[in-house]
Amino acid sequence: MYQYNEFDRTFINQRVAHYRDQTERYLQGDLSEDEFLQLRLRNGLYVQRLAPMLRVAIPYGTLSSQQLRALASISNDFDRGYGHLSTRQNMQFNWPALEDVPDILQALADVDMHAIQTSGSCIRNVTTDQFAGAAADEEIDPRPYCELLRQWSTSHPEFEWLPRKFKIAVIGATFDRAAIGVHDIGIRVNGSSEQPENALVDIYAGGGLGRTPVLGALIRERLPVKHLLTYTEAIMRVYNRYGRRDNKYKARIKILVRALTIEKFKAKVDEEWAAINHEQGAVPAAELSRLSAFFAPPSFAELDNAGELLGTQRLENPAFNRWMKHNVHPHRVSGYSVVTLSTKVTGMPPGDVSSDQMDAVASWADCYGFGEIRISHEQNFVLPHIPQDKLYALWQQADAIGLGHFNAGLISDIICCPGGDYCSLANAKSLPVAEAIQRRFADYDYQYDLGSLDLNISGCMNACGHHHVGHIGILGVDKKGQEFYQISLGGHAGHSGEAPRLGQIIGPSVAREEVCDVIEKVIKVYLGLRFEGETFLSCFNRIGILPFKESIYAKAA
Amino acid sequence: MPRLLKRIPSGWQICDVAETPWIAQDEWRAGGALQVGVDAEPLADWLEASSVAIEFPAMTDGRGLSLAVLMRNRLGYRGELVARGSIHQDIVHFLARCGFDAIELPNEEHLETALKWIDPHTGYYQPSVIRSESALTSAN
Ligand code: HEM
Ligand code: SF4
């Protein structure tokens, strides 16, 4: 992974010093609430319903065991002993004291981490495939380009005060695990990691969820990667100058793209790019090779696939067998696997992890997996490089502390925002709904039979829980002061290799008590009409929304 | 006499200056001091201004930063470029790096703080209007 040099360290230490001074001036009354708001957001500090929340950047979801241990200590020293994995591959602390934040940021800086630009109307942490560098379906490692964008966007003089937040995602594999289609800019890198400077990039713009969900459109194909920054600069400049600033709900780039039409937006960007001296601004090949070298594969041993051993272990232990089936993914190197450690245990908020769990994950990474850890946008931990003959030992230890659940990709692997329990913008609670669904579908055989199914829940239109791209999406709405839930079907984020798609609403929203029944009816329709081996999503693609509507609303109507 | 931050050859300092008679775009003639809004489109005529000010309507409005970059890099404007309006003392470093060489604050009391934070880092990740070298281009 990327290693900080003196420049990076000096930079973040100077940033902490500036923020410490700002906090002191705020506490002395020299900065108003509104002024400080803008400054603290850009240093990761958000104030929500119950307490401040600090969002720590985990660049493209990659961190070292040492860094994860530092996060565990921070959660013990400054918080309540746990942290929260976010859908943008970051970690959030929910209870820090505002006065402590400069010290927390210093503790982060000491392990080469920061919370810069994790909130506010600026370019946010770049996200990518949680399996980058390990996935069997990877064409090229996206991380060097993520790091390039991270550095370029950090405290960019021109683009720190945008109309609204700005999210960039990068993918280099066949399956789009980064959901590039629902980002302000989505980047697909084509090429090979042997020649990082010769990669070609496809650029999508104007995607986003929130109250107006839109899929990004392809605006530039096969751009030589040395122009990635100047082309991004052109997009950013057009957005910074012409994006709406009068209404925050209409300020995302997707609204600008739609107002102009994609053709005119693209023409404006191309015109801007032509005017930039993009040969002079091209990223030097040496810089791309330098960054790529950080992401060279670790020193994998020459191992054979451990099929026979695993076969025996799986037969002996049915729970391990289930975990193998759902949480262990193919690796590009023989004898290794990629492991998802699920945080989705019934009764626990999805994504919440204790400091003990963090420490344990760090030690497993050290013992078995080159000290590397990832965070997935599904809010789980990933250990990207585990030798297959260590899987059983890893699983036993994980299972002992609540991280060995078998449900990756199943209905109980719910993406869920904090909702009405924690968030002041919520229309409805989301955590109790997630828990109720997990209880209703707890039976393993039932879940297994249902197969891969993404169920996503957001407590309001802001869509933090990505409900638009859940195969089943649940959205909290306010109906005359009552908490109601709108259900949509058939959305997906593009993981399957197809272009992403937004879900369709099935009908009038329902009360909290009815949500599980409705989901169960949806599932029954699927089970009744599916062909052998057909996933929920493929079945939906074939039969459409009507049979679901009929089953749910027929009698009531 | 208004006080503001000014770039001098050795860095930045707080200066007392005479009041500038700013003229809005529709009344401005070559030779005068021109004040434009952050939504203005840069025009070649502006090269004839004695000085140009960009008026920021809010601390959070980054349009003036892009406009400054365009004036410096695209238009080739080399004259004085002044930031006015709702300028916050903690974001002056962005202004400086986008090519402003004079910064007025709505409240002169904060000039000292602004001066302290005019250049909070010894180096930056990306090149800017005022510095072509950066961590990214030097392949350090
Ligand atoms: C509890 C405090 C939170 C508040 C007040 C909050 C607020 C918001 C708001 C206002 C938006 C909409 C932005 C827009 O329309 O441009 C948003 C989007 C989003 N939030 Fe949160 N959020 C919170 C917590 C979280 C958490 C814990 C996560 C991760 C699990 C999260 C993930 C996201 C994501 C991924 C989006 C992006 C949706 C998009 O692409 O438009 N949020 N949030
Ligand atoms: S979706 Fe709404 S309720 Fe949920 S965290 Fe985001 S803003 Fe809060």
C-alpha cells in the first residue's frame, strides 16, 4: 500500500496545527458557529442528533494493521470503544468531544492518516473496489490512480468550495464493486498494472443517489491516463463555475448535467479541457510508476489451491462450510483467497465494530494476510490475501468474536444508514427495520435458498443507505408525522458486470410493522416464479414489477 | 485608510492603502479599477484595468477561485487581483494559491490571523497559479 514520505507527513501535521488553532479560536468565541462549521466539516467533524461525529478517511478503503490498531486505541481513548464502517469505506466515531478532535487528528497523523475532506462541499475520499489487487476478475489495479486523485484533490486551491460534495470512484475489474455509476465522477481504468502509465480511462459523470437518483453518463472514452488530472480539472471547473448554489438540493453535478443535457455538458468540459495546457499538466510517467510501485503484489508464497484440505474441513463443520460459500472469494493467485468478515450480526447496527474486534482483525491481518485490511462499501471488513490453508483457523477466531457470520451478499447483509436513532435528518428509523428483517430471515437454509440479494435501507431521501441500488430498497418517509417505508425493487449498483440501475417503487408506503410482511411477500413471489438457479435480480429482470405489485396490493385495493 | 493583505516580493504583509474607486462591469472603461462578480465571464478587455477585484458573496462560494485561475492562466492578466466581500481569514491560502495578490477582509480585526495562515503548508500536492512545482509533478 501507499507509504507516506516526509512530504505527506509534514503536510498532515501542518493541517492538524491549523485545525487546532481553529478549534481554539472557536472555543474562545473568535469564530462563529457558521464559520467553524465550514472548517470542521473539511476536517471530518459533523454534528448530528446526539453528538459530534468524526469521519476518518480510509483512502480507497485500504489500511494497515498498525493503522487499524490506532483506530481501536482512538475509539477507546476518545470514544465509547467502537467505530462504524461507512458505505464510503471510511470509519466514523460517533461520540468524540469537539475539544478532543485536534488530538484525535494528531493521533491519526502519527499513523499517516487524516480526516481531511471527509465532509463538506469538496472532493471527498476516493473509493474503489474493496478487492483491488486481489480479485480474480481484476484487469488493472485501480489503487495507484486513486492515490493520484487523493493527492491531487487534497486541499486543491480551486476546488475546495464547490456547490456541493463531490465523490469519485474508480474501478479496474470486470465486476463494478465500486458502483462508479452512482458517483459524481466514475472512472473505469483499462490496461495492465505492468504498464501503469499506458492505461486508458473511461470517465462517467453526473451520477449520484440522494433525493434525485441519477446514473452517470460516459463522457470520455479511452483517455490516456496521463490526462486524468487535467480532464478531472476540466470537469471540476465547469461544475464549480456553473453548478447551482441557490438550492442545496439542486447543487450536485447531476443536476447541472441534466439541466445542460449530457451532450452540452460534455461539450463544455471538452472545450475547457482543450483550453487547459494538458500536455504541460500531464502526469509524468515516472510519477505513475512511482505510485504503482507501492501497490506491487506482496511476496506471495507459491501455494497450491487447498481444495482437499478445505473439503475435509467443510464437511466437518457446516458453519465453516456456509462461511466458505458466501464470505470467501476467488483470489488472483493460486492458494490464496479473499475473505469478507461480516459485521452484520442481528441486533448490532450494520457496520459497528468494537475496539477488540478492530485489534483482532489487525492481528489476523498480521498473522495471515501481509498486514493488509480493507473496508467494503457494504460496511464489512475484508482481508484481501489469506492463504487457503489458514482459512479455517481464521474463521474459528473470527467466529469467536462475532466476525465469522456467513452472510456476505445474502439478505441479512443489509446496508443501512444510522437513521432516526442517530440522524437529525431522518424521516424514520432504519436500524430497527434492519434488525426485524434479519430476524425474520434468520434461518440459514432459507437465506441460502434465496441466494445473493442486496437489501439496502435509508432513513430519508438523502440515501446514505443506497436504497436506490438495493435489489430490495427500503426508504423511510414521513406520512403526516408517522414513520412509513417505501419499498423499491430491481435496483443494483453494477456489481454483476451490467450497467447499474435504479429500483422501481412498488406502490404506496407501508407502516413499520408491515415492512417484514411485505418483504416476505416479495420473496414468495420470487420463489414461486423463479427458474432453477435464477437470482432475485435476474428473475426480476424477466418478470418485471407487476407480479410483485399484484401480490402486495391486490387484496388491499 | 483601508487595511488589507498584500503580496510583496518576500511574502505577504498587512498594508494600509488608499481607497480604490471600484467600478462595476457595466460602467467600467479601460484604465479604471474593475470590480466583477464571481459569476462573470473573463474578457480580454479586462487586461486594460488598473486593478481587478472579484467580489465573493459568501465564504463558501468557490466560483471566484476558478475565475481568478482563468484570469491568470487563460487571460494572462498580470495586474493586481483583489479578493473582496465575504472573505474568511482561514481560507486566504486558497485565494493566494489561485493568484490573488491582495485580500480584503470584511473585518480588519482578523487580518493578523489571516496573515498567520496565508501559507499553512511548506509544500502542496498540486501545482498552482503561483507555484509550478508540487509533490505530484516532482515525482519525489
Ligand atoms: C447520522 C448522520 C448523517 C447525516 C446527517 C447524513 C447526511 C447526509 C446527507 C444530507 C446526504 C445527502 C447529500 C446530497 O444529497 O448531496 C447524505 C448522503 C450520503 N451519506 Fe450520509 N449522513 C449521515 C450518516 C451517514 C453514514 C453513517 C453513512 C455511511 C454508512 C452515510 C453515507 C452516505 C452516502 C454514501 C451518501 C451518498 C448518497 C449519494 O451519493 O448521494 N451517511 N448523507
Ligand atoms: S439517509 Fe437520511 S436518515 Fe439516513 S443517515 Fe442519511 S440523512 Fe440520516
